[in-house]
Amino acid sequence: MLEGNANNELHTQIQYRLIEKLTESERRYRELVENLREIVFECDRQGCVTFVNKAWTETLGYAVSDVVGKRLDGFIDSTDVEVWQSLLEHQADCCVELRFCHQDGDIRWLELSIRCDRHVNFFGSLIDITERKQSETILKQTNEDLEVRVQQRTSELTKANQELAVMLQRLQQAQGQLIQQEKMSGLGQLVAGIAHEINNPVNFIHGNIPHIQQYVQDLLGLMHKYQQHYPHPVADIQVEAETIDLDFIQKDLPKTLSSMEMGSNRIREIVKSLRNFSRLDEADIKSVDIHDGLDNTLIILNHRLKAHADKVKIHVIKDYATLPTVECYAGLLNQVFMNILANAIDALEEQSQQTLPPIGIDNPSQITLRTSLINDQWIQIEIAEMALEFLPIFRNTFSSRFSPQNVLATAQEWDYLSAIKLSLNDMVEP
């Protein structure tokens, strides 16, 4: 009897100690859970909260008593309610990010981690990641802003590069024009120098030809009188006269002097055309006659208009209107005329090499120069060539508006040698 009582008492003491240890363990567990910064919760299969630690209050502002016994989706933002309901249906372990409503109305991002056991309730934790999400939002917005700025900067740089490319192209064009102008200026100086050197001796010869003609006429007249008074000279004189063919000399010498005079006049005209073409002895801007520039250019190109063994003669038809003088850079304008007419001659020569002249056509190749006055403000110059088939394969027209102070000019070119753009805006500056 005493032994049985002792066993019972020992058994009771053991139970008390176990209960005390369990109670202490539960107390420690609860204290540990309550002191966690993360929210620890338990809910049933319908999503009703059965337990939650005080971190809930610290994170979302609600008292523990306000959530225990209520559905957890009542505190989830409406945007993410469907996500939570899907988790309840599938009952699987997972980790997702959800938005919860704080008591003050703010939205808090919480990372939900749950562990599901099919025979017990859900156990899970909620970690506040609001600051991280805000940082991610700020970082995302910053990246988007940077992308926008990079795109804008890229667009600005692209535009700047395009502008620089255009400026570089213009500079290259300007450089090319300056080089061309320098070449033409040097060529003009050379032409003017040669014309000047030729002009002095030609003027000397041309000026003495009338005196020589007079001297020859006097000598021939004297010889004629001598023959009248002494028709029968001595034998030596008769032999010498027959040897040198005196009669022929008397007839041909005046003709020879006339030919020399014509040649000297031709040289003087060419020299004058060269000087007028170069225009180096005149001011940069001067009132000039457009027709003089065209005629001087034709004189310089006259050797290319003549017929040769391998090409036909090119006829020039002039249809000039009565025009006022124009203030412009005459030398540059003459260069334009030279280029246009040279291109027209090239076109005719090329065409003549490809096609034989049609039967019965006396003038198969020609260049027409036509000028006109438009509204008393514009001078229009048309340079057209007609090939062997009488089809216009080259045409170049431009207009020049004249005023007392400036000249505006434009040029257009069709069909032949389209790579050569002759703009008077570039070559004839106001």
C-alpha cells in the first residue's frame, strides 16, 4: 500500500515537472515569436487568422485583437486579393509579394511566406519590404528617366552630327569653290598676262601696217611711172625682173598687206576677248553687257565650232533681245558661260560621233543663244543645242534679276552632264 502511494506521488511529480517544462517552453516560444520583427501568423483553411504576433501591430497599425478571428484578405489590398485566394485554393507552399492596407490608409508591401499542411492550418510569415519596393520603384523610374535622357541626348548628338556633316559638306564645297576660284583667278591672270604681252607687239605691227601699205603704194606708183618713161630698160634689169616675177609681185604685194592687216585685226579681237573674259583690269562688281560676255566666250571657243576631219561644223544662232546692263562679277559670269557652252559643244561632238548627218540637212548641229527681258526685272538667258536628229539633248537656262545694287541668279541644268551643277548663286555673288 505504501509502495503504491509512493509510485503515484512520483508519477504526479513527474507530470507536474513536465507541465512546468512545457509551460516554460511555450512561454519562451511565445516570447520569441512575439519579439520577432517579422509577422508570424496562423490561419485556417478558409483564411481566418487564428494567431498573429504583435509585429502585426507594429507593421500595419491594427491591434492583434482586430485581426484574430477575421479573414486575412480583409487586410490585403484589393489588387492582390485574387492572388491570396488562389493560394488558399491550391494549398501549396509559396513565397509571394502582396500589398496590405495600413490602418492609416497607406499601402505596405509585405513578402508572404506560407507553409501548408493538409491536416493542419496555414503557418506563415510576413516581412515588410515597403522600403525595398519604394527603392525599386525609384530605381526603375530613375532608369526610365536615364533612358529617356540617353535617347534625348542620342537624338541631340545625332542631330548635331548631321548638322556637323552638313557643315563639313558645305565647308568642303566652299573649299572646292575657293580652290576653283583660285585656279580660275590664276588662269585669268595668266590669260590676261599673255594677252597683254601679245597686245603690245600686235599693236606695233597693226599700227605700222597702214604706213607700210602707203610706202608700198608709193613705191609701186614710182615703179609704174618708171616703166612708162623707160619701157625698155637694160638687159640686166629685164633679166632680174623676169627672175623675181615683178608683175606678180606688183599685183600680190597689196593683197599680202591686206591679209596681214586682217590677221592683225583678228589677233587684236582675240586679245580683246581674252582681256574681257578675264576682267582682271576691272572692279569686282561692274555694270556689263551680257551679250558682250557671250560673244567673247564664243570667240574663245571658236576653234571648237569649226569643222574638222572627224566632226561637223557647229553653227551658232543668236537671238538677242534688247537688254539693260547688269551689275555682277563679270569674270565669274563669263566662266559660267564658258562651262555651259563647252558642255553643249561636248554634247554635240559626242552625238556627232554616234550618228551620221541626215541626208538633205545642211545644218545638222547648232547652238542657239536666246536672251529676253521678263517684267523689266529679270534677264533670261537660254542656251540650247540641237543635235543631229534635231532633238534637244542639252539645255541650260538661268535668270538674273538686276538692280542697281545686287544681282540674284539661279541655274538649272537638264539631261546632259547632270553631275556638273552650275549655280549662279554659287558663282555670281551679289
